[in-house]
Amino acid sequence: MAGMHPLVEQVRRELQPLERRIREHPYLQAVEKGAVPRDKLRLFVGGQRRIIESDLSSVALMVSRCVTPAGRGFFLQVLQGEDAALAALHPLAAALGLDEAWLRAYEPSLECQAYPHLMAWMALHAAEAEMAGALVINFAAWGANCGRLDAALRARYRLGADATSFFQLFAAPPSPELQEAATTVLEEGLAAGVSGARIRRAARLLQASELMFWDGIQRASTEAGLP
């Protein structure tokens, strides 16, 4: 990802085996083959609804904790993205026949909710640079998977562009403004004494929790597991 801080590029290289497991996840391959029953796609929507609602609160808390203008600017942009994602999830839910009552009643697995739980912990305890570094490293794998799901849901499940706008939102690369803000947050954090090891740890744990989401969705999608 051009323009990112050198530490981000280094950590991404270190985490390539983990990122490869996310990008090559069998759930994606199953959706691309049309092997996930249409009614099971709702599990993804229900899980994402829970994640985004939690992440909105977590990122808002991080904004309130920020002590630098760069940090506030970065997390405000992330917060705006989360808000847009929640709105974009509605057409997907409607296309799959899900109403508000179903979404509110949905019971996610803990495995599929590890990501927002970690986000909530970071919002309370992590430095700005830790959370910002972890997020920008995670954006690439999540965005790539969203791009594949967007294409597969339109081709295999005949969903329209409006229904898949959620995936289009994330498939686009981070804006130059967001990348610049993240770089500033990392530089200021490192200068203030936040260690590279802490940023690496945050990134590794967030990527691992991302993989847990895909594993959980895979397992829940069919009783026997996906091919």
C-alpha cells in the first residue's frame, strides 16, 4: 500500500502468512462457487451488524481519548467509515430478506465477535499508534475479501450493485488523507515512546481476530462445513 509508514510495510511483510490465510479463506472460495446456501449468507450480515455497532462505540471512545490532532483526525475518518458501513449494510440485509427484528435477535458466535472485542479493548487501553497501525494493516486484507465477495454475490447470487454497496465501500483502497493521517499518528507515537513491538502485537492480534471471523462464518454456514 503506497505511502504507508515503513513500520506498517515491515509488519505487513511479517504477517504475510496470516494475511494469506485471510485472503485465501475457503469461505470466499465457497461463495465464489455459489456453494453457500443463500439463506446462510444472512449469518455474514448478522455478524457484521454486531461488529460495526460495537466498533462505532470503540472508535468514538478512541476519538475521545486522543491527545493529538493527528490521532483525532485519523479516528474521526475511521468513525465516518464505520457509520457509512452500517448504512450500506441495510440494502444487503433487505436483499436477503432480513428485517430489523431479525437483526436485533441475531445471536453471533464468540469466534465471529473476537474482532470487535479486541477493538473495544484497544479503545480502552491501547495507544493511538497501536490501534492506528493495527487498523491500516488490517484494511488491506479485509478490503481484498470484500472485493471478492462483491463480485461473487453479483455473479452467483444475482444481487444488485445497491445490495452489495457494503462490500464496494471497503474494497476501495484507503484514501490518501487516511494514509497520511495514519503515518503521522505512527510517527508521533513512536517519537513519544510507543514501541514498535506494541504496534506489531496489536496488528498481529487484530489480523488473527479477523481470521477467526472468517473461520466462524465458515463453520456456521453449513452443518457439515464448506467444501
